[in-house]
Amino acid sequence: MLAVTILPQALKNRDPDCIQQFEKRFESFGLLSLLLQVITGLWLTWIYFPGFQNFLAFDSYLSQYIGIKLLCLLGTGGLAIHARFFIIPNLTKETLNFLAYHIVGVTILAVSFVVLGTGVRLGGLA
């Protein structure tokens, strides 16, 4: 929603307030959603790899997908933390483009989660 509705308008008008207002309203929802995604991801990993044994062995498509999803999670967390603590508090017209790269990056990673999750359910995408 942020990447396809709010961000283009903010960039067009060079108005960082749109993004700050969105962030104030939806930050807690986004963090709760991310926490839920982490919990269900760990639960799913436990189902496929009881005791988390060999889940990062990369000897099956499943362990490869889980490893890639963990990298996506680290990337999402890194971008979100950097944006939240270093960009958003000092957001200006000059730093708006930098935040836009973060927003697009998080969106791409979110779509990657969906694609990889589909791959897990279908037995691989290749």
C-alpha cells in the first residue's frame, strides 16, 4: 500500500509528511504483522525440520527456500530498522528519495516472501 499509493504521491509533491503520517498510523500494525510472519515461519520450519535439525543444510529445495527466506527476513529487518531510526526521524525533501529506496526494497522482499512461500507449497518453483 505504501509503495504503490502513498510513496508516488509523496515523491510527486516532494512531501515527506504523507509518509510520516502513514508511518505513525500503521507502524504498530506493520511490526505486529512482521512478528506474526516470523512466528509462523519458525513454526513451519519446525514442522518440516523438527528440532530445527539440518534446516540450513541446503541439501533440499526446502532448506534452500528457508535459507533464502531467512536472508529476506534479515534484509527486511535491516532496511526497516535503518529507515525507522535514521531516516524517518529526520525526513526532509532531500532524504525522501533515500527513504523511497528503502520502501521499494522492503516491498520487493515482501513479494519474494510470497513467491518463496508458494515454492515451498508447490515443491519448488524450478
